[in-house]
Amino acid sequence: MSYIELKNVSYRYPLAEADALKNINYAFEEGKLYGIIGENGGGKTTFCDLIKGLIPSFYGGDLTGEVFIKGKEIREWESSALASTIGYIFQNPFTQISGIKETVFEEIALGLENLGVEREEIIDRVINVVKQLKIEHLVKNNPNKLSGGQRQRVAFASIIAMETDILVIDEPTSQLDPKGTSDIFEIIHLLKEQGKTILLVEHKIDLIAEYADEVLVIKQGELITNGKTSDVFSDVNLLNEGVNIPQIALLSNDMKEQGKPFDTFAITRSQAREQILKKGSEKICH
Amino acid sequence: MKNRNMGLLIFLIPIGVAVNFVGGQIAVLLKLPLFLDTIGTFTIGAIAGPFAGILVGLLTCLSISITNPQSLFYVINFMLMGLLAGYLAKKGFFTTVPKTIGAGAIMGLIVGISGSLISYFLFNGFGVSGTGVLGGILMGSGVPVWASAFISNMSVDIIDKVPTALVAYLIIRNIPQKTLVKLPNGNVFLNAYKK
Amino acid sequence: MMDETFINSYRSPQLSKNWLLNLNPLNKINIYIALGLITLFFQHWQVNVVITLVFILLAVAAGCFKSFIGPFLKLGLVIGPFFFIVRAIFWPGENMIFNYGIINITQEGIDLGIQYATIMLVVCGILVLCTVTIKAEDLTYSLEKIGVPHNVSFMILSSLQLIIDLKDKTKVIMDSQRSRGIETEGNVFVRIKAFVPVLSPLFLGAISGAEEKTIAMDARAFSSANPNTHLRFLRPTPALEKILVILVDILILGLIILGVVL
């Protein structure tokens, strides 16, 4: 059974004249990290909102087709049950802080309080996530006085504490500086290692190349390409679809066109380095 | 699954409260001869309905009382404004400029009457701010106490509530349709804008 | 390393060393308001002054004199005299003391002024005492304990935080509007025109933030139907405290009855 499955899904926002998602069929498997890329306004966020169960309950509009989360149709899920199954993190660090808690520790605990978790378990879970995310130094701070990067890490901690199996992460670093971005990707890496199923929308294409198992390309509401990350990025024609391709993938392609292809198509720096070192040593041997 | 737009109302109400505060503060900073401290109540009441409006009014009154204790006695007035904004908006009153001016005048009038009654019965006819001085001057000039209370409270309220309603109208015009569509009174505005 | 004492502070009820501060917030409000009600039944300004002094003593007993007296004087010294002066110089009465133009000082006006000015001191006392002896989050906790839904807590706490946030943003926007050449000084019409460009980005930004916040809080199970738990908590009200509050209420009721009968 697929973990998340979309069957013939189309969706139109209220008052809109065109569909935001058009006839999408896809099955997500447990434990993989899926990169979702494509032009802005192409439907990536709508796709995330759909899987998070916000469509149509929050946005209204017309949803056709079916979305199954762990085998149960999205319209049949209770919102609190969904909250403890799918975590959602998005770009704006400021709106993800509740604004009603005095310390970061309490902020992280909020979701667990709402779920009715007992106090000792809340404390254990919060301590655990704080250690994982290395934010021990922030726990006593007022969450309303943190920087954007710090808030985003607290937002991650708050969702991770809820121990959901699935995480939908929509452009988590678009408002952060390079340091904030690398902090967040460290967390995403950790979550991947823990075996979470992750749907990640991200413009920084090199990071997608490095972390994603599979990539979905969405354009004008349609799923135009999907597949293993290295396969998707080896198709240079994607550039015509308004999608960025990692520089390393372009390099691999150049090598191929020059008649000197790498043995395996490299899409990340470390893969390319490995290939180049190998080629270099081959030359010396000859 | 349950409709989640109830959640949106819960998050809009505190915004109404905070906007009441900063509206009043900006009016002071710009040295305007108006209070403009009920824009949040008007706007949130108008888009989110009478119940939300009443809550904005109540919470505003409670939080404003900390620095302005006399407001506490006018809590009915704070809530009445939210109720009226929600009700009048439902009747289409905030969809055009002339209707908005009408709404402001009606609200100024009703709130003025209830404010005068509060001032008359609780505070001997003296308002608790500048209106008190105005009322006093009228009394000093020989106008009867009840008339002084009414004239001072109502004139101030009408002068303040018409521009307040107009600012609320401008704000509502700029609220994205995708937000309006999720709100109780949203369809009133969306239908009016279509024409 | 995480601070163990900090984490352990969530394992026991929030308590301070002061008995008065440790009272349940609703009990504190009960006592303050009951004291305040006395003023309505004794129409003597001396009674009002005594009650005001009681509030000051309560602030001392709570160890909050310093944080109490500043705001109290600031409010009281504006509101008290205002209530006195408008009545003293404008209230129509028989026993004229001084009359010039619209100024009409009568004995009745002065009596009324003193009466109302001192009542307002009591009102200021109640409100300032509430703000210095009750934390908002403790108040919402005790409200939830008596069955108020946690949505209400959210609205109260969120309002208080948003007031701070939007006030800060107002300053930023006013400065940036000024630097963009929007005049914030000049005649009344110029200044009225400046009002909307300052308020509207603030308000519209907050509204669009509310949509995102709905989504973010939904992900934190905000709309969960389960009864929620509390990490931070207060002690259950001790029997002694319950008796104390009931005694105070009975005592005050007795005083009021006495006042009405006499």
C-alpha cells in the first residue's frame, strides 16, 4: 500500500477560472524524501496544502479525485488525527510562532498540549527534540523575540515534537540567510535519517540534488516529470520548463556532449569530485 | 472533515484588538483631532460578522482599561460597535463610499446615544475624556445636564465614526478575495465587487 | 547543556515566595472587586480613600509596591483631578461659591467631584493591582480550569502580544513612510492623508499573517477536539485559601449591609 496516494486529483480555488492542480496521479512511498520543484505559482504550495488536508476544508473550492493518506481518504480524516500524522512547516518564520507562549520550551510543547499529552511525556519529548536540533541555548528565551532563523528552528522543533510520520516542508529557507539555511538542512538531513517521509518544496536546487530521493516537477498545475533525482536532473530539457538544474548536472551533461561522459551522471559536488578523481587516476595509469 | 475557518476568526480577532490600539496611537502621533481607535472593531466586525465584532470590542475594552480605566464602564459601547459593524456590513453597508458614510453616521448616532446614557447614569453626564470638558462647558452655559451629556457625546462620536468607517472601507477593499471568501460576511463584499 | 532547574520548574506548580501572589488569579480578582464594591454602598469619599489605601497595602504585601505605585500614581493623578475639576467647575448647584462666565463652582459640584475622583482612584487601584499581581497566562490557565474554552485563552494572550508587535511595526512603518516622502507633519489634511498609508500595510499584513497562522496552528493540533493538557500549571486552590476568600466576601457583604442599613 502506498503511503500517500493521489488519484486523478484536480482542484480549483474558489473564484478562480482555471484549475490550480490538473489531474494528478502519484503515489508516495514511506521513508523517502521527495523534492517538489517548478516555477513559482505553478501549484507547488497548493500541492502541499492538499496533502496537509487544508483543501478543501480551509480553502474551499472544488476538489475532484481522491487523496489517500495511509489508506484513508483525506476528507475522512479528523483534523487533530491529521495533525499528529502530517507535520507542516512553511516559509514565514514569523507566522509559525504562536505568540501566546513566554518561553521556547513552552512554544515547542504547545502542539503536545493541544493533543492532550501528559506533562512528563511533553517534557521528555521537548527535551529530546531540543537536543536533536541543538537549540538548548534557546529554551528559556521568549519566542517572540527571536531572529528569523531561530524562529524557523523553533518551528521545526515544534512540529518534530509532535512525532508525525510525514512532514510537508514548503520553502523553509526562502527567508533565511546562508547560516540559517544550512542549520535547517542539517535538521532535514536528520529527519531523513530517522526514516520520515518528507515532501520538500525548495528553490535551492543543489540542496534538492543532494537530499531528495525522488523529484516531482510541477508546472501550471500539472505533474510534468517525476522520477529518481539523478534521472530527472540528467534531462537538460527541463531548463525549458522553467526549472533550474544543478550546475554539476549541467557539467555532467557537458562532459557527455564532449564525448567524455562520467561513468555515472553526477548531480552533486561530491559525486562529481569522485568521478573526476577517478578519471584523473585513470589518466595517470595510462 | 470539519470546516477550519472558525480558526481564522480566532486569529483575526486579536488583530482587530491590536489595530484598535495602534490606530489610536497613530492618530495621536499624527496629532489628528480624531480618536480612530475603533478601526479594528469596525473592520473585523464588518468582514467576520457581529459575533467576532463583539469579541474584538470586549477584548479591546479590557486591554485598554489597563491604561485607561474609565473605558471599562463603556464596555457595552465597545461591543455595540462590533455588533453594528457586523450587522450593517451584512446588509451591504460597507461596500461603497456613500453607504460607508451612512454606516459611520448610523453607528456614531447609536453609539453616541448609548455613550450618553452611560455618561448620564454613571458619570453625572460628564464624558470621561475631552467629551467631559465639552459637556461641562455646556452645563456651565446653562444647558440642562441631560442635554449636555447627549450633545457632547454624540457630536464627538459622529465626527469620529464616519472617518473610522471610511478607513475600514479602504482596508476591506484591499483585503484579497481569497481571504474574504473564507469569512462570514465575505460573500457580501465579493458579490458587491463583481457588479 | 540544558538548565535542569528551568526544566524542573515545569514539574511543580508555578509558585512564588509571596502568599498573596500565590492566590488563584480569580480569587485575587474576587477580593479586589469585592473591596471596590464597598465604595458604591457608602457614599463617603473617606471610605474610598481608605479602600485605596488598602490596595496600596495589598501591593506592599504582595511585594509589588514598586511596580504598583508608578502606574497607579500616573493614572490616578490624571484621572482623579480630571473627574474632580470638571464637576467642581461645571456642575450646576444651589450653593454658589464662585461664578465667572461658564465657570460655576458650587459646594455640590465640589462634593460630587471629590466623591467621583476618589471612586476613580479605587478603580485605578483595582486595575493596576490586577496587572501587577496577575500574569495573563495564569489568568487564562485558571479560566480554562473553570471551563472557559482554550480558544478564549488564545485570543486574550494573542491580543496582548500583537499589541506589542504592531506597536513596534508602527514605528518602523512611520519612519519608512517619512523617508519615502509621505508627509506626516503639516496641516490637518496632510496628516489625515498620512494616516491610511501607515495603518493599512500594518493591518493588511496582519490579516494575511492570520491565514498563515491558522495553517500553522492547525498543524499544531489547535482545532483538536481532545481536552488539552497544560505544561505550565498552578497549584490547586488550597482549602485555606477558599475559606479566606469566602470570609472576605462575607465580611464585605456584612459591611455593605451595615452601610445600607445605617
